Amino acid sequence: MAPPPGSGARPWAMTWEGVRHVSRPGAVRGAFGTDLFATLLVMPVSLFPMINDLRLDGAPETLGLMTTSVAVGGLLAGVLSGTVVRRQRLGRIQSAAAAVWCLALIGYGLSPALAPMLLCLALAGAADTVSVITRGAIVQLVTPDSRRGRVSAAEHVIGAAGPDLGNARAGLVAQLVGAPASLVGGGVLALVGIGWIAVRNRHLRDFRRSDERWTDRGEP
């Protein structure tokens, strides 16, 4: 199907325009920056086999439970997501959820036994879901209709690439310092970055869902 008249056929150019819009100071940049700190510096999936071998003798059953725990936590948070998006302070909720993600994975990296590992992973999965939902809500509320498609394209690229790059970083660092140190060190750095954004980006920190300043026309 041919693109509609006037839309052009340059998807990468449209995505780049969305990235340029996202990079401007405001709540959207803060939301994406928070997400990138969390995904690039503290992604655990590539480390599951190493930690499973180190702490749990490499049993395949426990490796499967690790991945399942993240999914269970995310599912439970998704069921309750309506209570999240109706809150006013979506920016603060996203920052808090990203911080909980980091703390939970630091706890996972330090845990010596299966039960606390699974609990930490379930908490991380729930926090990740809350962070993604609030980020999406902020983007939809702030972005003007004329740029919504471009910004959504940029959001998809960031959301898809961030976790994969984070897993690659975690694996490379783990070869040098070990899987637990890679996860814990990345979590600490991510917490610093998330806190820095929360303090410096007033648009994200003061964002209110019902505030008309943030909607339709873009950010102030």
C-alpha cells in the first residue's frame, strides 16, 4: 500500500525527527532518560545462566524460575495498571518504579538462595511494568498530535534497543568482574543516573496528569 499523499516514504527520517523532538528538554526526555539508565545499566537476563551456575549449581529448573518470576511480577502489575495511570504524579511514579527495579536487581545479585532471588525478580518485573506504563502515559499526554507518530517510533526504537544493549553490556562486564558485580555495579550507577534526572528535570518531577499545560500543545 502506498503512503498517503504528503506523508513521504522516509521512515528513518521520521524516526530521526521523533528522536530530535524527544531530545528537547522536558518530561519526555526525562522519561526516556530514566528508562535508558535502567535498561542499559541493569539488565539481568544475560546474567541468569551465570548466576544460576554460581549460586544454584546450574539446575535448569531454577533458571526457568528466574525468567518466570520476572514475568509473574510484570503480569500482576499489569493487572493493576489502571490504578497507576490514574495517579497525578506520573513522573515521580516512573522515577520511583525505575529505582525499585534497580534495587530489586541489586538484591537479586546479592541473594545467596533461590527464594529471595525469585522474590527480587518478581518485584523487578512489577517495577518494570509500572515504569513502562507511566512512561507511555507521559509520552501520550505530552506529545502533540502532529508529532505523536514520530515520537512513538522513537519510543519503540528506544524500548526495543535498550534492553538488548543492556544485556550485552552486562555480559561483557561480567566477563571481567563476574555476574554479581556486573549487576550490582550497574544497579548502583543506574540509581545515580535516575536520581540525577529526578533532581534536574523539573518537567518530569512536577508532571501532573491533569495539568493542561502538558497536553495537546506539548511541553512548556
